[in-house]
Amino acid sequence: MNSVFVYCEIEDGVVAEVSQELLTKGRSLADELKCDLEAIAIGSGLEGIEKQILPFGVDTLYTADDKRLYPYTTQPHTSIVVKLFQEVKPQIALMGASSIGRDLGPRVSSALHSGLTADCTSLIIGDHEDKKAKKKYENLLYQIRPAFGGNIIATIINPDCRPQMATVREGVMKKEVRDENYKGEVKALDVNKYVSDEDFAVEIIERHLEKSKVNIKGAQVVIAGGYGVGSKENFDLLHELAAVLGGEVGASRAAVDAGYADHERQIGQTGVTVRPKLYIACGISGQVQHRAGMEESAQIISINTDPNAPINAIADYVITGDVAEVVPKMIKFYKQNTK
């Protein structure tokens, strides 16, 4: 059991951001374990794809290039990954917790009897002692994720089965190129050795993709509202403040459930993860499932009537007051003092 392995999602010849984030994390895990980082790209027309992958510190990139492999379909991708894992025997395998990763991951782990932890928010290396079996394990992957509706943070380990598999949500890990000129090896797989005609029983006839009009994840300033904002009309104040600051409006799950904001604006365990330079939390209590999606923000301002709200514990600045009174003052001040 050698490498740390990352499955790279590819859409229109571009490697998904979540995959690049996992390559960054995978490189750091591989450094700690003193092993190689490997990756696989499956699709069609993959010439030059290594330029988007090797710079993250990938030692070996496997490519499976066949016009039948794009767009993604479950069975051929599963067959290729399962058989490759049986050959190279990675100790850790990572995928994005996207629609593709959530489809592919369980099928691969089931075929390999390896187990899988979904929607991880952190991955670290650690040891474990099984006192009942009187066994000690070294260098296990601690797969950390919120559980029971976000009420606890669970640390999950897989002592005996390999690979240790996890899916990770987009935005949770930082994306960082190791070296633009990193020297890794590219190995082209003979697709026909890994798939059969039966794998292509399902054919995609037509696809309709619609990109989200909201770009919360890429915003440098996020104004987020919770149930404490009080109404959909009060959310208009947040949009006005966001317009003044050049930011985006986000929401907690409670605010979305109450109909104050659309689901595509939801931040947290069941929404998107953001890392803006400034995060203004308006009427958000700050339960763990929401904090999981924003606690890496560079600077956090909390506006809340409750001075003991959990969000205040991670905020850099706390304003105790009513959102409906504080936000208009902020809008007026920023308009006066913004060039």
C-alpha cells in the first residue's frame, strides 16, 4: 500500500477546482507519509491535461482517453478506477463530494470492500490504539466531518481496509500549486483492458448544463444572513450592502428554509464553503454546520442581538444589535467613505 491517489473530474477539458484542491491536500498527506501522489484523469481529448495536474506535485498521472468516456457515466469510470486501484494499491483515495464523486466513490469502495467517509471537512494523519484488540495503528487517515445534523464533529478511521477512501466538498481545502515545472510521469492506460462492452450499456443522448448565476465561492466579500434577519424584505438590506461593498449575499440553512433566500446562496455543511477576505454574518447564530462553511474567512464580523451567539466566538468583530438598524448605518457609512 503505497500512494495517495486523487480522482480528477474533468469538464470540457478543464480539471474541476475540487480536484485541484484535493491534489494540494493529497501532496501534503503524501509528504507526511513519505510516499507518492498519484492521480487519474478519465475522459476524451485529454492531450495536455497533465499541465493542469502535475504542477500540484503529482508524481504519476494515469490517463484513460476514449471518446466513450466523456461525458461521465457510472460504469466505465467505476471499472477503470476499481481495476487500477487493484493494481497500484493506494493507501488513501480521495474524490470530490460532487455529483460525480458521490456516484463513483460508493461504487468503488463497495467493489473493493474498503469503506468510505463522505463530505469530509478535514483530513489529517494520526495514530490509533485498539485497546480491545491490543493493536496499535500508525499513520491512519483521520477523516473528519460533521455528523448527526452537524451537532458533533466525527473523526472516522479505517484501520484494516485499503484504500482509506473519502470524498471532500469543494472549497474546504486550499488550492495551491506546488511547482509549475514539477516533473511527474504520465502513463496512458489501454482503456480496452479496463472496460468491456457491457460497461457502455448506458449512453448519454443529450446534456443540458446551466451555470449558477450566483458566485458566492469566488466572492472576496460575503454578506450572509440567518433566520435572525427576520424577513425576506430585510434580506434586501443585505443585497444593498453587498452592492456597496462589491460582494455577494449568502444565507444560513435556517434562512433558506424560512424562504428568505434561495438554496444556491446557502453556506455551510449542506451548502457551499467560502473563504472570503471579509464575511459579515447578520442574524446568524453560528451552529457548527454553518461554521464548517465559512470559518476559514480571513475576517469575520458578527451582527447579532444575542451577545452569546456561538458565531461570536470565531468573529474578529462583534456588533450587538438589530440587523435592521445596524445594516442601514453600515450602508450609509460605506457610501460616504467609499471612493
